[in-house]
Amino acid sequence: MPDSLDLSLLAGTATDFARDNREHIASKLLNPGMNGIPGTPIKPMMDYVTPIVSKDEVVLTEFIFGNMLQPDKRNGFTPLNDRVKLKPRRAKVKPAKINLRFTETQLVAMNKSYYGMIQGPQSKLILDRIPVFEAYINEKIVEKAQSELRNISMFMGVLNANNAAPAGIMNGLRTKWDADILSGEIPAGNIVTINAITTANAVTEIKKIMGKVPAAYRYTNRLICLISPEHMDAYEQHYQTSRGALPYNSSFEKKYIEGSMIEFFVEPGMSGYETPVITTKGNVCWLYDDDASTFSLTFDYNKRDEDLAYILKFQNEIDYALAEELWFGNVL
């Protein structure tokens, strides 16, 4: 294998590969970490997120129902006024991009690594997944971008066009929750005072949040608890010390808040947030635009500097639909 690459040729073949495999690359990137990490408590996001394809703005319509039942006095139609209200919540995809510059030296090193990988008995398994060097480049970039989207942008992001980092591309869920608690969009009645969660009190404090959930929800399979790895560890340690070392703690199978059907979903992006969050499945919405006019990937060769630019553009957003279906703890 030569120690140099024809970067002008690679720019063409890589762009052709990106064009031919656009749908696969778009699907993988725009479903960030949706498959989770097998063998860990990081589960597929598709188990609780509603994916929505959109080119621009989406109205996440919320119907608010007041009390509807009344005695039937047999005196005709007696509708109750203002018992059904429409409360629109809007979400709009935000533009994002990946701009990378590869020097010839970097690409030669990657090329050698790729050819080293496809030697030996494991070669068929690797070639089934990344059949050409151009696929290898995309695989490495998309894997990293997926992690940044799920673990940073979707939870901790603060929209800022001047912040050239994953956190700058959108307002993440934590940012939206904090703003909507402050504004009253999320009802004060959905928030309970708790102590800071530790290994000595986690079960007790998380069950306080569960206590805010209406009984009509609590014993269904509609609820989930978004929780940081640290709070999950604290819950399990407190569970062991207060209930005994039960099989509950032996694997990464489904786990629930004690006394309920509320399943835990561990999200690294929740790290540092003072409270787990209980919500309904599907309340969190992931918006993305997979249209060819907005999802584009090209490789550009710069002859003078002998480098290759990787230019990917796309649109996405994270939001939630129903404020009334979010429950929090507030640490004093």
C-alpha cells in the first residue's frame, strides 16, 4: 500500500459514496444513539421518544380536558363549556453541521488502519459493515456525532450560533425544562421538594417524585423515569442497603421505581441535573429533516494545502409535547 493517497480522487469517490448511501448515513446520524449500547443500562431511545420528520416547524398539539362527567337529568343536551382546550406547543428544526479538515498525513494513517482491520479472519465481518475506505471515514465521524447529539446536545444544549460545539446547536431538554418551570408552563403541582440524592436516600427521594404522579398514571406501563448514571447508581446502592442484596441489582434488565411500573431510562446527558424526571412514553419528541436539500455531505479537496474537507449539513431538534406529563424534584 502506498504511503500517500490521491486526495483529489478520494474526494470524488467519497462524495459519490456519500451520495449513493445518503439515506443510510442520514438515518444513522439523525437517529442519535437510538439503539443504545448493548450490555449497558443505556437503552434504545426509540423505546420512549417520538421521532418526527419535519422540514420546518411542527405543532405539538396538547389537548387539555377538564372534568367531563355529569349526572344525566334527562333534560336534553347540556354541554359543559370550556372543558376542552387546545394548547399548541411549537418546535422547529435547527440547522447544524460538521466541518472537518483532514491532512494527507491523517488520511494515510486512517487508510493504513483500515487496511489493517480488513486483514485476517475478521475481515468479512468488517467488510459487511464498512466495505470501502470511504465508508470507514463516515463510520468514525457518524459514531462520534451520534454520541455528541444524544449525550450533549439533546439534554444539555443551549442554542448559541457562536458556540462551535455540540451544546450550541439546540436548546436541550434540561434547558427547556428549566425555562418552562420558571415560566409556569410546567405546573408547580408537578414539582416536589426533595433532598439532594445520595446513596443513603435515593429510593426515598425518587419515590417522593413518584408521589406527584396521579394514580391513574402510576400503575400503567406508560411512564418512564429519565435518570443520570450517578442517580441510578445511588438508587441501586440505597436499595441494597435498605432492602437487601436482591437479584434486582444483578444485571441491566428492566428496572422500575419500587412499587410501580415506572421504568428507569439511564441517560448520560442527565448527569449533573439535580433530579430524575418522570414523564410519559412518547412525550419527548425528536425532530429531524432527512430531505436531500437540507441533508448534504460532500468532500472538498484543496490542492494548494493538500487536504480534504468533510462538509455535512443537517437539521434537527429535541422537545416535549405535554407539560402536564412531566414530574420533577426540586432540591432545596
